Amino acid sequence: YQRRVHGYWKEAEQQGKLTVRARLGMWVYPAPELHQSVEEHDNQQIEIIKSVFDRPTDPAALLRVDLVKMYIDGITHQSTARMLKPYLPGHWLDWAGDPSLEYGMDYFSAARLSNYFEELDKAGFDLMVHAIGDKAVRQGLDTLSGPLGKTQSGSHPDAIA
């Protein structure tokens, strides 16, 4: 949403230039601006994402904006995928001298992740989660199978990739 790309898609649809079915997923950014607290950032981001929700009831509609993608952790070759066991000595990047990062990075705490899932699910969004490390996958599955149970449609379209 920060790049406002969804606006270009909406404009193309309104002008009759969109010729394919497209489903846009809004990214959730984990880090607040320097002047914001994490709570302010999360609340503002959730409201902005909710404001662009669009799931047309017309089956002929070409554009849907009803998907959210969150990155819970990083990637293994940069040793940022969140793991249950630490990376081998010398095989993880020493990010700012913080030894807790030898397990990779948590982009969202369990509480923040749950808040995003609950708020965006209530708004009707389907959820996708990027998780590579075993700890991140576990956190995503635990959060999705927790209090949410089912999405608003009663189905289980949420995905962890």
C-alpha cells in the first residue's frame, strides 16, 4: 500500500484498460517510521489497509483488493529466517552485535501478528504469510489456528508460504 500501486490498477479498471483478472495483496510493513511507536504504526497501517479493501460481488469484475501478505521472518541465506535452533557459529550474520539474532529475525511478535490477523480478517481480507524458518512457520500456524478458527466467509483460504 505504501507505493500506492493499487491506485494504478483501480485507474486502469475504471478506464476499461484492465484486460485480466487481478487480485492485489497489500503488504504489511513491520517497522514503524522513526517518529512513530510500534502501536501507532500498526493502528495506522491497519486502517489504511482496511480503507483499500475491495471485493466486488459482480462475478465479471476484474479487480479485487482483498488479500494481505505479511513477512514473519527473512531468508536462510542471509540468516534472517527465524529458527528454533541457532545458526551454526560463523554461519549467521552478526546484525548489530545482537546475539539473539543468531536465531534469525522476528519481524512481528506473536501479539502483533495476532492483532493484524484478527483486525484484517474481520475486515474481510484473506491472509498470506511468508515464513521460512521453522520457528516462523510455527508462529504463523499457531496464530492462524488460534482464535481466528475460520475467516469471515467460513472457509480457510489463509496460506503460509
